[in-house]
Amino acid sequence: MTIEYLKRGKPEADRAEDDARTRAVVEATLKDIEARGDAAVRELSEKFDSYSPPSFRLSDAEIEEIIAKVSDREMADIRFANEQVRKFAQAQRDSMLDVEVETLPGVILGHKNIPVQSVGCYVPGGKFPMVASAHMSVATASVAGVPRIIACTPPFNGEPNPAVIAAMHIGGAHEIYVLGGIQAIGAMAIGTETIDPVHLLVGPGNAFVAEAKRQLFGRVGIDLFAGPTETMVIADDTVDAELCATDLLGQAEHGYNSPAVLVTNSRKLAEATLAEVDRLLEILPTANTAKVSWEDYGEVILCGTYDEMLAVADDIASEHVQVMTDRDDWFLEKMTCYGALFLGPRTNVANGDKVIGTNHTLPTKKAGRYTGGLWVGKYLKTHSYQKVLTDEAATMIGEYGSRLCMLEGFVGHAEQCNVRVRRYGGINVPYGEAAPYREAAE
């Protein structure tokens, strides 16, 4: 069967135009932040958030005062979610071992996993206060042992959002700034008169935040490209349209450019889901946002076989992939390109977004082809080292090294090896020549 699109989203050419406009805005804004520092950051915050406090950084007293506004029940929920994220992050950290091995007599090789020394965590919050994003970035950095964790989030309705600030504080942030958008990303990466720059940027955001991270990559590290959310539902006739439509719109409400895709081998389910989406958009309180995303970026793709469904899914490489079929584990085994999988009708993307413990900062725009999502390992750098403990090992390795350096024409490199061969092996290697092949000579 030919793969059939029952609904298509905005053409790729139109999406590319949107991306080009975003790139230009971000480039100009970052240059302004670099040139004018705090003044530019303040102007941007006033322009986009109507927010200009005496200091964007919250003091300890301000943090306590803000957190006091969070109810006991809400605080208990925040702590529960934080604990689940920490548990999984700690299990991941425990799997990452330092290594030291004697590969030859007297030759010791190893690596150490060292935390990044400073990280900037962005927590979105312009349209919705993303409490969960604080757990994902801040708490995970804390588990990794990062010694300086700063966190930025935009004001919500003109002031710091108490629940987000609580999650940042509980997660282990050392500095908290009420600052959003490109200005937050630029300030953390470039630095200003009042904000020291960081070594690594992490966290999701809108298209402008994602593009700012892309343009700053190299100057600082980034976790991954985590732009506007994407969701895919892979389903067959073992589930119904209500589940599929609910899971599609549950992510489409994030913003006006959030792709939501149904991949199925059931025409009946596909057509029923299209009808159910229309019904739900009449009653969903966030329909003003979700409807735009669904109209511009929603797709329904009808396939003839499970293999076709797999091929389509891997090609799209969606951020979130909800699998509800009679062979969920088959998709787990076979799929190679995605952000995270949500297997079976009992789970859902919202679980992963908010509470279950896996990280919700995931690759978008096909980045799942080459990277997974944010995890504790993103905050760690694996550095190798070597030791040569005996004269015999220094001589033997030095002889091989000398000859291989000369093979490539690196005479200076060869002399680094030769001086060890002469000093520790008592072998006279003329300056600028390769060490002799003693076994052959013998």
C-alpha cells in the first residue's frame, strides 16, 4: 500500500521561511546583548515581558517569600516529582563508571567523569509556567554534581511564578533569575556585568530560545536542540479515537507551532481520530492554541503495514512517540530515531512531561537521529588519562610511537618518543630518525 496522508501540515518551504526569520532576530539580539550587557537585557525584558525589577536575580529572602505562596499540597506534589526525576537521574549516574585498566604491562589508561563546572538552566514560562522543566534541568544537574547551577525563567503575569521558583530551589539552583527568552539565554552564555557566563546551556524553549542555543553552541555547550514540542501517536485498531485525539491535542496546546502526527494502519481509526479532534477542540479550554497547531502542523498518515509505520516514524524522528499497538515492544526494539517512547495505552506523554521520572527535555526537528534527550550524562565530561610506569613499557611504546610518527612525517612527534627510548631503554636512536625494529634486526 502507498503511504497516504489524510491530513498534511504546513509545507516545509513555509516552515523554512519561519526559521529564517527567527534566525535573523536571534542573531541581532545576541549581538546587542554582547555589546551592551545588562542594559540590553533590561530593555528586552521590558519590551517582551513588561518586567524590570531592581535586580533580575532573586535574593534568598525573596525566594523564601515567593515559595511561601505555594500551598502545602502543591509543594508536596513538586517534591514528589523532584524525587522521581532524581531517582532516575541517580540510577543513570550510577551506571557511568570511571575506568582504569592496564592494557600492557606498565601501561595504565583510564577515564574520569567530571561534572561541567557551571550550567545555565532555562525553564520556559511565558504561556504556561513549566514547573516540571525545573526538575528536568536543575535537579539532574544537581545529581551530576555541577558546582554552579543557575536558573532562568520568565515572569508569569508580571511576577515570578511561585511554583517554578520552588521547583528551582528544591532542585538545587545556586542562582535564580526571573528572566526569559533570548535575553536569558544570551545573558547566561555571553555574560553581563552582573551575570557570570556558564559553560553549558540546557532546557527547552520556544523557537527563539532553541535558535539562540544553536547560535551560541561552540561558545558554550548545549544539551540539544529542544525547540517547540512535537508528538507522534503510533496506533492500530487496539485503541480508540478518544485516546489518540487526546494524546495529540495534549501536546498541540504547547504553542502555535507544535507538530502532532498520527501514524496508523487503520483507516477507521484515522478518520475517527480526525472527527474526535474536531469534537475536542470545541470543548478544550486551550483550543485557541491547540487548534492553530493542529491546523498548521497536524498530520494523519495512513500506512499499509507495521513496517511502513516504523519507517515513517523513524523518518519523522518525533520528540515524543506514543505507541499503542498490539506490538509495542516490537517498536521499542526496532525504532532508532526519536526523543522518548511512551509504550502502551496506560502511559502517556504527560506522565513523562511532569512526574514519572524520565527527562522531558528531548530532541526536536529530527535531532533524534543523532542524540537522545537531556540526562545526567550531559552534565558530565569524560576525560581520559594515561600513565607509563616502567622503563620497559616506556621503551616499547616509544619505539612503536617513533616509527608511526615518522610514517606520517611528524619528526618532532617522533623525537618525543625517541628521547624516552634513549633515556629509559639505553637505545641510541639518531635524532630525527625512526627507532629501529629490533625484533627484525635480531
